[in-house]
Amino acid sequence: MKIKKGDQVKILSGKDRGKTGKVLRVLPKEGKVVVEKINLVKKHRRARHQGERSERISAPAPINVSNIQLICLKCGKPTRIGVKMIEGKKTRACTKCKAEI
């Protein structure tokens, strides 16, 4: 998977299409990522102690990797991720401006 935690991504499809956010968590086995303030779902939290209130919490749910695109740090555009060899190591690179990510 070429997306990593902390990357800035743009949503390509779904109810949050066009929004951008930071990747909070990567789930490589499922092929999904959790993006900050994207794909929010309501969760009901039950009161555990007397005097505490039950509440509804908004939490981000995982989204498929095929529905997001990485935003290049240099050019600021959504781009596919290429691979560049620098000093014998593979690094991620922007396919538009060829900058290292």
C-alpha cells in the first residue's frame, strides 16, 4: 500500500467527494484507511456509571484506498504515486512534478 499515516489525501467518491483530510490509520489487510473528519458515523455510547449520560459520538469509519488520492506536498495537486530510486532506496514520488514525497 502506497498511502501512509500522516499523508494528505483527497476523497474521489462517496458522500464526502472532493474533501481533503489527513490519514489517521492505515489498514493494509483490508485495503482501507481512516481519514480525519471523513466518512463520519454515529456511535452510541452507553452510560457506564450512575450519574453519567449516554451519548452519540461521531467517529471516522474506514474508507477504501481506491477512493482516495494522495496530494503532493510540492505542487499541491492530487496525484498517483510513482517509485523513484535514490541512493539504492525506493522512495515515493509525485507522477506530475516528479518530486519526492
